[in-house]
Amino acid sequence: MAIAIEPVAERHTGEVYEISRSGWETDVPDIPHASPAVFRATLWRSWPATKHERYVAFLDGVAAGFLQLSLPQADNLGNVDVALLIAPKNRRRGVGRAMWAHAVERTQALGRKHLVGSTTDHNDAGEAFAVAMGASPGLAEVRSRLDVPPPDQDRLDALLVDSWRHADGYRLVQWTGVPPEEFLDDLAYLDGRLNLDAPTGDLALEPQKVDAARVRATEERQIAVGRTAFHTGVGHAASGRVVAWTVIAGENDTPTHAWQNITIVDPDHRGRRLGMIVKLENLRQARILRPELAAIDTFNAAANRHMLAINEAMGFRRVDSWMQWQLTL
């Protein structure tokens, strides 16, 4: 068997899509895979402050594997995030090992030190592969799902009313897409706190350097690839600052599914149920603006008991477990 690895070019897009789709539908069949249009758009448009290298592996001339290396440019400069996908029909034939070896080679050539990639418990071979490649467990995560409409909406309505009783002096702010200009600095501060406030396990992660331009560019990228993000924040009346923020985002051509993304509260404003408020209010907004919505998935560190408790109170149920692995060179 001959394995060849090439940088992904435009002509490879269809082959890479099929590798990704087939692997995704085998390993996590309950999560909708990106449509061809969204996949193509995300393949060729990087996240802000990130560069990507993408490679396709051929086994005896047939496209069999896809490797994406994500390279932070503003922070975490020693890290490489690795996404490695092998078509199910071509697994256990050496393609994964060859692509991992290529990822290690590129990491060394770039002067970086840490490779980070994830596996799911739906695919037992993933853990065995990570161990065989010398990686160590870095952060255990839980994926949870909220069925929409929630099973007990009356209870959620009462929970929201009660939460607002603890938040005197705060106001609700909501938007979709690019945030209003006056919110950008506050959101950049909150976003930059995520690696400080959420558990990161044994991963070599430092706080992200986020500014207003990066927040704006992130939302512009969401729009460009065919996604809509629904945002809810809480403003502090006395200071005028946005001090809590959450996001639900989903692809426009898959309106039945979305992801619960960041939820964060400024440490100086915790203890007032602002996390619960923004999540419940944003769920309401997303359901109004996307009435077809049927399921929302989210990831949390298994050690993040506070956020898991909020999600469980909202009706999220645990679906599966994931592990982020790290290889330090």
C-alpha cells in the first residue's frame, strides 16, 4: 500500500468533504454534518488570528484521510490544534499514523511544541490511537443536548422570573451577528477570560488575546460561511458595561440544529444568576428567530460542575464523553 500526503487544493474539496462526512456520520451520527456549501466555505476561510494548514492523504491513489492543523497567531503560539479524519473504509491501514507523523513533522518545523486533538467515546479506536501516538489525556469533556422545545417550558419560565429577581440593576441586551460597536470591547474582555475561568485540565493553554477587531471579525466569518449567531448579554446599569454574555450559533441550511457556545460572566458580577439569565433569554430569542430549531448541543469540561448544573437545570441531557489529548514534543 502506498500513502501520499498533499496540501489540500481546490480540486480536492469534494474528496475531503466525503472523508469528513463519512467519518462524522460513523462516529457521531446524531450531529448533522455540515452541508457541502458550508463545508466549502469553512475550508477556505480561517478563523481570525488563526492560520490553517490542510492536507489530504491518498491510499493507493484514493483520497482516504484529511488533516487540518490550526495555528493560533496572537496567543498560544506553541500550540497546534489537530483535526484528523480517516474515511471509515480506510481505517486501520496506516493512513492515520502517516498523517499524525506529518502533523508532528510540521509542528516541529514551525517551532511549536504541543499538539492537541480530540476523540469521542463513540469511536473506541480513537483513544487507542491517541495512546499509541504518545499523547496524554488533557481535558475530559461532556457533550449535552437540549431537545427543543424543552420538556418543561413552564418551569423554565418560572426559573427565569426568579433569576431576574436576583439581578436588580442589570438590563437585557440581544442581537444577531456582528455585535453593536459599543459592546465590542466588553465582549473582547469576556472572551479573553475564557481560558482563565473555565477548566482547561492539563492542556497547555494561556488566555487568548482578544480585542474588538477580533470579536467583529469572528462574527463576520460566521456570516460569511453561512452561520447565524444569536447573542444575549446583560448590561450593568451603573457602569454601562456588558458583564455577561452567551451565544447560540447554527448553520442557516440546517435550521433544526445549533450549538450553545460561550457563556461567561465577569467575576465581579457573579452570584446574581446572570449566567442562567443570559442562557434562558438567548434560548427564547433563538427559538423565536429560528422556529425550526429542534436540538442544541454544547460541550463543557467534565470538571465544570457549575455550568453543567445550569445546563441540567435548563433540561440539557448528557449524550457522550470526549477527550482532548495533548502530545508535548
